[in-house]
Amino acid sequence: MTTPGNATGRADLQVHTDASDGMDDALTILDAAHERGLDLVAITDHDQTRGAHVAREVAARTNHPVDVVVGSEVSSRQGHILALWIEQPLPVFRSAAATIEAIWKQDGAAIIAHPAAVVPFALNIRDIDRLLRDLAPELQDEDAPILAIETANPIPSARWRRRAIIEANQRWKLTQTGGSDAHFHEQVGAGFTRYDGRGSAALRAALSSGGASGELGVYPSLRQIGAERLLRQQWRGISATPRALLQRRLGRGA
């Protein structure tokens, strides 16, 4: 496992596995991350933490060089929000403000996912303005909880709005992050966060202090993914949140 140091780390903070609507298992994801020079990944399957716990266990069992942060991509009423450093799944379809407060109650970090994207569901600029007004008192505390914004997500609908979000962030002043939104191992690292130090503790400190930035890598082509795999993943994506919620209701996993 990596440890904090003076080096610059590279982390992919939005990765999905086959525990949700991703197409690859945890070890395949971790190996792809290592191959692309990442030292950390956040596993953020939809509305659950089971896939992230599996990935963390795989990393520990194999003494893998890539660290794992347990996370989830949470469905709020206004759009998706990434929750990092949580252990339990969060309530869904609450307001964005209530979702972020629930993340903070688990001492987690909240990241606004793929802002202003049309698909997948995302907070737009007006939503974020309103959200920050609602959360302003807590964000101004000396030990303010972490709220960041994903400005380097390579999916087309997020990439098209990237410049507008970066410009709007001049008034929001949120730490910027990157994540691939990978659902295939070929996509891991196509968006990433560069941060001061290495490892989970250093990443958290960088998100808190503003010592992180979002960057875009190389996004694989349709030919590299394959049309059949892409279609199968799209079908999995439609059922990901309903499936996660049903499993939670039946007590079959977090």
C-alpha cells in the first residue's frame, strides 16, 4: 500500500465495478489502475458500498500497490454525489444538501459528480449555487467538512460542460477533482485527481486544503470497448440503482 510522502499522487475518484453497473471485477480494476500509474482508486458503485468493500479486501489480500477508498455514487433528487471514506450505504433520493450532510455524518468527503451533465443525472450550475447557499454556514467553519467538485470527467456530456463549470467554480472555490467514471477497465485513469503526497490520508488532506486538481487522460475508443460490451453495460446501468436498493431491502448486502 502507498503511504503519504512528498511525491505527487494520482487517484481516480470515480470507478464502478461488477458489483453494480461496471463490467470488471475489483482485481481487474486495480491492475488497470496500477498499469496507468495511479496509486489510488475510489470505488463508487451506485447507492451501495459492497463493491468498494470487496475491492478494499482484494487490495489487502493481494498486497496490491493501489490503495482503495470505500465510496458510493449516491442518487440525490438533484443529481449524483460521490461519497468517499464512508462505510455504510446512504439514503437515496433526498435533497442534495441532505445527502451531503449524511455523508459528513459518516466523516466522509462529498464530491459533486459530473456537474451539468445531461446524462447521467447531475446537478446544474443553478442547483450548485442554491446548494452552497444552503450549506454555507458549515463550509465556513474552521474545521469545515470536505465538499469538492468533479471538473475532469471524460464522459462526453460532462466534458462538453467542463469549461463552464471551471469558470463557475471561480465563485464557488471548491477543490477540483477528476475521475474516469469507468465502467470498463479500459477507462480507468481517463480522468484523475493529482494531489500532494500519496495515499489515502494525503488525498484527504489535499481535498481539504485545495492541494488537488482534476485532469483528463486518454479516453478509450468504442472499438477498444466493443459494441456488444457497451450495450450489455447500458442494460446493467438501467437496473443498477433499483438492484442495489432491492438488495439493501432484502438484507443481501450494503
